[in-house]
Amino acid sequence: MSPGEASDEELMAAYVGGDRSAFAVLFERYAPRLLRLMQRDLGRGEDAHDLVQQTFLQLHRARRDFRAGAKLRPWLFTIALNLKRQHFRRQGRRPEASLELEGGAEPVAPRGNPEARVGDVQLRAALLRLPEPQREVIVLHWFEGLSFREIAEVVGASQPAVKVRAHRGYNKLREAMEGQV
């Protein structure tokens, strides 16, 4: 089996065992996703890139703490979100993402349609107005494709609590997009 076909957990086990190429595959697999995650709240500046690098540095430092049988994706996203939260606490501010279309997010409608661009900007603005717990759950579920079980691991909440956050957040987004908020 080639490294590209190996599961995240197999790659992590190989990396813990000393295979540096396994780390490179994990980096290639997750760096773009983590960068999109950071850019949603930080914009396209250097801070987003720095936090992705710090995420992988943290993964490297804690690699021996990774439990056999655990899932890598929730663990990695937990590291990334914790670093992003620490960044905002140090800065003393809330997320202020760029409302430009960024790679990775599926546009609401085709990019060539000016009305669709307005809808995308409105959606991103509505997303930024959500309380942080709801926004995190929606970003992880909708944009990053994590399951509610994985999100529960990432945010340290029960799966029913995550589903409630998602339901409330999606309802607020729907209302905002319908112009009721």
C-alpha cells in the first residue's frame, strides 16, 4: 500500500515509529484544509499560515501522546481550533474573516453570477455573526465535512449538544439569508 492510500491512523502510527515520509503525507493531506479553516476567521494574512505551521509543530511534539485506535482528524482539528482560540485571546478580538470567496468553500451559486457573489458575502457575514460555538460546529460540519461525532470530540461536547448547536446555527443562517434577522 502506498503512503497516499494509507489511512490517517496508519500514517500517524508510521510517523510515531520514525517514518518521516508519513508526516509529509499527513501535511499534504491536511495543510490545505487547516489553512481554509484558519482563513475563514483570520483572512488570508500570515497569521493563518503561521497557525497551520504551529498545528503541525504541535502534532509533531505530541505525536507520542497519540493513542492507538484514536482518530487523527478530530485530534488534529482540536489542536488547530485551540491554537486559533489562543490567537484570538492574545489579540483580544473576535474573528473578522475576509468576506472574499476563498478556496475550499463551495459557492452558493456559480462564481460568474454577481448575485451569487452577493449571496456568498451575505452568508459569510451571517456566519461571522453566529456565536463562536455555533460557528465552529457549522464550519467543521458544512465546510470541512466532519461528522457530528468527530465534531463532538473536537469541541469537547456531547454529540447531542453539537447537533443542537448545528441546528440553531443553521436556523440562524437560514433566517439571515431570508432577511428576517
